[in-house]
Amino acid sequence: MQFLKHKAYNMRRWSIIAPAQAGSGHTTSCLSAADIMSVIFFHAMRYEVDNYSNPDNDRFILSKGHASPLLYAAWREVGVLTDEDMMTYRQVDSVLEGHPTLRFPYTEAATGALGVGLSIGVGEALSAKMAKRNFYTYVLLGDSETAEGAVWEAVQLAAYYNLDNLIAIIDCNRLGQATETMYGHRLQRYERVFSAF
């Protein structure tokens, strides 16, 4: 447990440092999800760091792409990025962009628009089932993006195809861009809505 807390602490730290040096970034969206990312990257996910293109590696999609500093901080903790790399966040020639793109080789999906990550995750999980592969696809969503219809279309398909190899996690920080989210911290509401499918 202490190991995971330490990783989350370091991810929070770099989620502040990188955007601060860049002069922009969505720090609060990173801070609220650091513990979640620590558990995903250092406890739940199975992957070979040195062979990340291994088709049996678990996948991770950051659907709330504006929290990209947290994604990069996680990969820093894994050991594929250095402190110097982190300081290039949002520079013109850097692969560490404001939203994850495929220029960064450990990005599973480019997620600039909210609501698309889970649909991509459904596609990956369905392809794994069809190809009889054993990997899991983890998708981290923000609670605000659950207002997007595409999220619920993806949930419906995941239920229809019984995608038990897809793990969707919602960061319930109750913060939207301009106001609080519809359900706030009422996790039971999210549970009821997802269970309806």
C-alpha cells in the first residue's frame, strides 16, 4: 500500500510541475485521479515495459485526455520517461502534448474530445475477444464526460457483447468545466445507471 501511495504522490508532484513550467495544463483533473492511476499502473495492469507492443499486454486509455500530465507522470514512474522529458510538456517539438496523441509511443488512443475513450476501449476489448487474446482494456473517464451520449452507446455495446475484459473507471471529482457534475460524489447513482445495462 505504501508503494502505491508513493507512486501516486510522485504522479501528483509531476502533474503540478510539468503544467507549471509549460504555463498551462489541467492540474486538478490529474490530482483527483492519481491514486486511481497508481493502482492501475502498479497493481492491476499486466504489461511488459520493454516490449510494450506485445499483443497480450493490457491496454490503458485515458479518456479524460486533458489529464495528460498524469499519464506522462505514470509512465515516468514506470521508467520510460525522465525528469528532463517531463519538463518538455507542451513544447512545440515534444511528444508530451496537452492531450495524448500517438506521437507518444505509449499512448493507446488520442483523446482530445471527451466521450470517445470508452468507445475505443469497447473496440479493443471486442477485438481481443474475437482474436482470443487475454488482455484487459482499462479506460479512465472523467465524471463530467459521462454526459456525452457516446459514453452510454459504448456502455450498451459493452453489455451486449459481455465485454468482461473491459474495465471502465470513473474519476468522480464532481468537477465539470463550468459547473459541478450532475451526480456529484453520489457514486450509487453511477452504479445504478451503469448496472441498468
